[in-house]
Amino acid sequence: AKPETVDKVCSIVRKQLALPEDSSVTGESKFAALGADSLDTVEIVMGLEEEFGISVEEESAQSIVTVQDAADLIEKLVEKKDA
């Protein structure tokens, strides 16, 4: 995924989990390690859907473990939408 997509995902994750602005969230960050439970992950995915104007299928959402996974999935869905 593009760095700007990863950055956007990081900021949405920070917002959804109410993490401090300076907390370290990177592409390698695992949602579970950031303190996200399954409900948080669902809310993060909903936030991403809103932000990027896409729709994530439940199977895809369950395969998201890291911020990078989310960013890669988003770019795939955005490309499909724009195609």
C-alpha cells in the first residue's frame, strides 16, 4: 500500500482506539497489540469504509491483523471501485 494510505489508516486506528497522537502506530502494528478487541476492529473497519468510500466484506475484515493488512486491502478495494 502507498505510504499515505498507511498513514491514513494509522490515524483512523488511533482515533478509534483513542490512542494518544504520539503513540507509535505503524504498518507493522497489530490491532491486538494496540489493545483492540474484535469490536474495536469492526469499528476501525467501519471508519475505514467511511473514510475511503468502500465496503469491506466480513471475510476480508477478519483477515486483517495489522495496519498494513488494512491498508493493502483498502487499496485493492479502491482500485476495484475506480475501475
